[in-house]
Amino acid sequence: IFIKGNCIREDLLYSFLEKLGLDVRAEHGLLGNVKKLITEEFVRQKYLEYREIPNTQPPEYEFLWGPRAFME
């Protein structure tokens, strides 16, 4: 997120994670459901913000740093 100017499209983040060996479509032995961890848990804890990109069809989403990420 930092390298992409504090905002990254969802598909680009998942592509980057796949290069690191984390497939968001598969269950990870330690992290569990990686997509759920990122889109729900990290968002709930306010480390990330997850929002729809305006005027995209089909809808696309992006991640930004959340307030807790800036505080820590």
C-alpha cells in the first residue's frame, strides 16, 4: 500500500500476495482465510479501509491505510 501511494486496488494487492506465496482463494495453514482476514478483520480493527472505486463496472475495490495504521 505504501509503495502504491497509500492506496492499492484489491486485485493488485492479491496479485502481490500471490507472488509471496499467499493465495487469497485458499485456506492458509497459519492465517486461515487470507481474504477474510484482510477485508474483514484488518478493516474491523481499523488497520485498513476497504472501499468501492467510483464509476467502475463491475465494481472494483481498493485498500487504504486505516486510522490505526497511522497511529501505530
